[in-house]
Amino acid sequence: MRLDVLTQNELRTFLNYNPETGIFLWRDYPLPSGKARRRYGKASIGSIAGSTDTYGYREIRINYKMYKAHRLAWLYVYGAWPEGEIDHANGVPGDNRIANLRLATRAHQNANTRRRRDNKSGYKGVCRYGDRFHAFIGVGGGKTKYLGSFATGQEAHAAYLDFAKKIYGEFARAA
């Protein structure tokens, strides 16, 4: 078994994955000596694999290498590493149900983010300058497109959503 590239078969040797819950459990597998392994460090067979990082993503260590659980889920189900990034459709980083995972670009990932906490207008893609609300949207490559000036935050947000749905489709998030 190579340490640098994990295959679907090797992954299935170590872990069981439930695509409906998104949870990985440690499996019992034979050691080269013929004995069965009963523990993985502090974890026992049948226990939930991995831990949660500071951003809410589940991580699992296999063969001394740390993997994100959503990428392992993709490999487990589809048999190949995902090309590019994986997006959590509902925006919850620990929800690794296969139905919640989809291939995405960095632009799609950014479109599917929530409104920033420091946003004072109350609307994603909207800034307030004086008594007017201005709508902006990121269009990739670090570029921002100005969508116009509006009398209310709701109008500016509606313009943002309309444009976001046109360019990002199902990845556009309202709030």
C-alpha cells in the first residue's frame, strides 16, 4: 500500500461509510501478522473516525496522512478522487452525506458562502453608503462587479440574487 495515494479499496479496508448519514466508522482489518486490529490509536473498531477541525470540517488520519472526510466520501462512493473542490450544498462543513456533496470551482464555493458577520447592511452582497444601498458581486479572479445603487437594502439584495442566480445557478446562496 502506497502512503501517498489512497485508493478506494484501501479506504474501504480501513473505514465503513454510510452515505445517508455521512459518517465514517473504523473497520476491523487484518494486520500483516494475521491478527485483527482492535484499536486505531485511541479509537476502537466501530467508533466514529476522525475529529472536527476549527472550521467544522471532519478530518480522518489514514497511514499518517490527514484527509478531509468529504473528499474521502467522494472517493468511497465514486471510486476516484474528486477533480477540483467539493462543496457542501447546505453550507454545513460537517455534513458529509453524499447527497450534500457536489463538485465545485472556487467561484462556486464563494457563491455558496453565508453573509459575513461584519456585514452592516443585513444583506449578502449589499453595502450601505449614506442613505443608498449598493449591490456588488464577486465574478471570479478577485474581480467585483458593481450592480447598482438602490433606495432600499431589499432592492439591492434582489439585484444581487438575480445576478448570482444567472452566473452561479444552484450555487447562489441568498443569505
